[in-house]
Amino acid sequence: MPDRLRVAVAGAAGRMGRAAVRAIAREPDLALVAALGRTSEVGRDAGEVAGAGTLHVPITPNLEGALASGVDVLVDFSPGPSAVDHARAAIPSGVSPVIGGTGITTTQVNDLASLCEARGVGAVIAPNFAIGAVLMMEFTRQAARYFPQAEIIELHHDRKRDAPSGTAMKTASLIAASRGPAPEARAGEQEMVQGARGGRVEGIPVHSVRLPGLVAHQAVIFGGAGQTLTIRHDSITEDSFMPGLLLAVRRVRALPGLVHGLEKLLELA
């Protein structure tokens, strides 16, 4: 059907990629036309790998061949450096990337934004596609105006490569911008084990947990005189990210350039 958006998925054999394939296959206005994946899955049907039934889309290692399938949108859950390379190849072909991989630097985001502007192509990079996580960050931003002392605990599965997570990094930046100058450190605090107080992102302590059985979770704990406030979000399965992903896929072609963060698309809704 000519009116269906033609979508390719990179990282199609991974947990998030498989969830994306299942979600796209269910939508009547979207068509999966290409899938990229790891070598061990090459040649297998992407739908069968994802548990979505036969879609007649074999997994390929070749990005150029996938883009030649008349792709409109490239959904990419590859690790950060690979996702950036894929986007650099896709954008000059008029293909809009929707990137969910983390570990992408500010310089890389800016470079992709410049490429999108030069080519007139829309793109989305989102540290987190879960709408609940976006709301958690927004509530955190509001709370930081009244509770300047805060710490972040983020918990993910043990296959996640980057720490802290992209969501934690962005949350810390929002807190720092909203609260203004950081409170003075408590006098005499001493780490008996280096790193026990977490890493610092713009002055905010961030603690990363990696364990099997987890998916994606974050708690922001604020402390004030005689009270604490905890704002927490939990993704129980990868399906939690799909409504936000589908929103980005449907909106990205109309964007004038690169949008960083799903919250900007929600503001446009």
C-alpha cells in the first residue's frame, strides 16, 4: 500500500529491536521492509525472530541494501556508535532515523543535527521512548525548583553497556538547570570506598545498578527539611517503549530537523 510508512529496523535481533518489529507489524499504517541484525541471525525472517510470525523480511547485515528497499524511517536500537554511523548513511538518502540507542555524545548529536538541517531531513534521538519516563523527568524538573538536593538511582539489565544511562544523564541535567546553583557539600564527608557516593553528573550524584531480571528503572530522591520526595518510573517489559517509538516513527518525516528527546514530540501533540 503506497500510503504506508516504510520502516527498517536496525538491531532487529536484540530485545528492543524484536519489540519494535512486533509493534510495527501490528500497525496498519506501517510496513516493515528491512531489518538489520547480528551475524548469527542473518537470513532468518525478522518476524519469526521477533515472535510476530512470518513477515517475509530477512535479517541482513547490509545497511546499504536495506536502505535501497525504499525506506522512509530507520528505527535504530544499535549501540551508540553504530547508530550514529547508520544515521550518517541514512540521512543523505532522505531516510529519517529514529534512534533509541544511548551512549551518543553531544558532539555526535550536534553533527547529526547539522546534517539533518543541510539535507532537510527529520530525525529523532530519544534516551527513553517510555512516555512514563518522559513524565518522570518532567515532574523531576518541577520538583528540583523546591528540592535542590537530589540523587538519582538508575537500574538496568546486565547487558546494558553504558553507565549512567542516557535517561539518568538527561535527568541530572534537568535538575541542574532547574535548581540553579548546587547546594554546598556537607563538610567532612569522606568516601571510604571510592565511588560509594556515585558518579557526579552536573553535580548530581548518580548511582547505576546492573542486574539480571531488570529492564529499565529510575528513582530520583529529593531531600528537604523533615521530608523526602521520590519520583520513580519502572519499565517492566520492552513493550513500555513502543507507544513512544510509534509516535516518533509517525511524526519524524514532518520534522524540519533533528529532535532530541521524546518530550518535544509530546509538546507538539
